[in-house]
Amino acid sequence: MNRVHRIQQQFRKENIDGLLVTNPINIKYLVGCDDGILFLSRKKAILFMHYMNREQMEKKISGCEIRSGDKNPLVLFSKSRELKRMKRLGFESDVVTVSQAKSFKKSIKVKFVPKVGIVEGLRKKKEAVEIKLIRKASKLTVEVLKSILSLLKVGVREIDIAAEIDYNIRKRGGVPAFPPIVAFGRNSSMPHAEPSRRRLKKGDLLIIDLGASYRGYASDMTRTLCIGKPNRRQKDIYEIVLEAQKRAVKFARDSISTKELDDAARSLITNRGYGERFIHGLGHGVGLDVHEAPRISSKSKDKIEEGMVLTIEPGIYIPNFGGVRIEDTVLINKDRCEVLTTASKEFIEM
């Protein structure tokens, strides 16, 4: 059963006659391209797009009919004969803007039903072909990290290393899954630090968070290093984060809750006195988006399932001192998880 059919089978349960898919990533997941808008009825899948893009996209699309013209895809959709049979049409309410919603209601005279997570729910568990591509992306990410280690010398700037990461991903046949995070010294206390002109100094903690995307599928990995010999506090914090990360990796398996997985790492960090400095969730799903469902945090209600691909990334962040984060992309199996980003987690002293 293909992905479109699996979505169509949910319509009765969702009490809708069709679904309008406007999230480009969801459209790509279902039919192979990220252009236009996708309309699913109980029996049909139709992609509406501008004719300018049709030739390019036809090579990628499968499992749906294509209708194109010189007008906005929404206008094309509003005039479709299939729409006249709709009474209750679901739409992705977490993606559609207020302006788009007003346009829908003005152009299309059906009952619009807001829906969240229908396609994303299907995307949580990866198929064999998706896992193969994520493995490739993960291997590429590890290779890129190894390739830039020799550049990490006193005086180099964060923006220089970020540019080298971008270049090395592309020359190996991938694209960056996200702008890399390169944070030296005090900047490493900010989980989402943006590369600056700050230069690397002896004694700095150094966080590198990078990920490659291969044929649309992402990986995500973070390593923390030290320039020169780490001091006692730096070493202690690193060992705590590494122990928490290893504990969570060992604990992760099918049927546990995401809250339980988060707690496996968070409780250890809290017991060592740094609970307030672990300021984000333990991880997230990875696939066509580098951040997708499920969310792994103390507030999440998701379940871990076999076939999911996740990140496990505990961290400790101390303002005016620095931070440590260790992150891997992992595959959930029935009774264990497999680490896909296999770069060394030894505390490297450059």
C-alpha cells in the first residue's frame, strides 16, 4: 500500500471527504516533489501546479495526476470538478496562514476542517528506502567532520569553519541539512549560536553541530572539542554529558515513551547538579525535515516505535563559561537503538 492510499484510509476516521496538503515537505513525501498543492479525495490524488514547473517536476512525481495552468494552483484547484463532490475538506491548519485560509474560504465553497499531523504521523516511522538514505547522509556527515578537524587551530574564525563544512558537504554530493553551528568559547553556551567572526583561542570549548542531507533525507550530529588541554570543570561537564548520552542511547527502544527517554538522560544530569543547565529537549525525529516528529522532551506524549529515526543530544550550557553537547542520529530497533553517526565521542584535545 503506497503512502497516498494510507492517508486516504484515514479519512473516515477523521470525518473528512478529502485533504488539501500544502506543506511542501508533506507533498514531497507523498508524491515525490515539493511544488504546488496536493488534493486527496477518497479515490484520487491530484497535484495542481503552475505549468512553468511541470516539465521539471514530472520527472520526480509518482502516484498522482498532474494538472497545470497559468494561474495560481489554488485557483486551478477551486475550479476542479472533484471539489464539487466535497462536503468536508481537511486542510493542514498548522501550515496554512490566516491570509491563505481567507483565500480558501473565499474561493472554495466547502466546509473546511482543520487537521494537524495526518501526514506527519505517517512520516514518523521510516521505510527501508528512507533508512538507507539517512544512513548515507549520516556517513557523509561523519566524513565532513573528520575532514575539517585539521582546520581547528588557534586563530581560525567560526564563520571560516562553517563555510568549510558547507563546502565539504556539497562536494561529497549532499547539501547542508541546516546552517552549521560553530561556537567557540563562551559562544558555546548558546545552543543555537550563529557562527561569528570570533577567533578560536587556546582553552576554548568548541561545539560543532552539522548535518548533511542526501536525496532529501537529513542527518544531525554534534561534537564538542577542546583547544588545548581541558581544565577540570570542562572535563567534568563533558563526562557528565557523555554518560547521559550513552545512557539514553542504551535505553532507547521500541514502546517506551519519549518522556521516559528524555528522563533517562535528564535525571543523570540533574543528579550531578546541572539540571537547570540542560535547557532543551533530549532530541527530535529526523527525516525529510531535520526537525520532525516525534519530539523527545519531558512534556512530550509521543511513543518511541521501531523504525523511527531520532536524535539523542543532551547538553549542559553555562553562560560566560561555555557549553557541551553530544548528539547522534539513531535508528530505533525492537530492543535497542543503532547509532548512525559514528564519529568518535572521545573528548578530543586539538
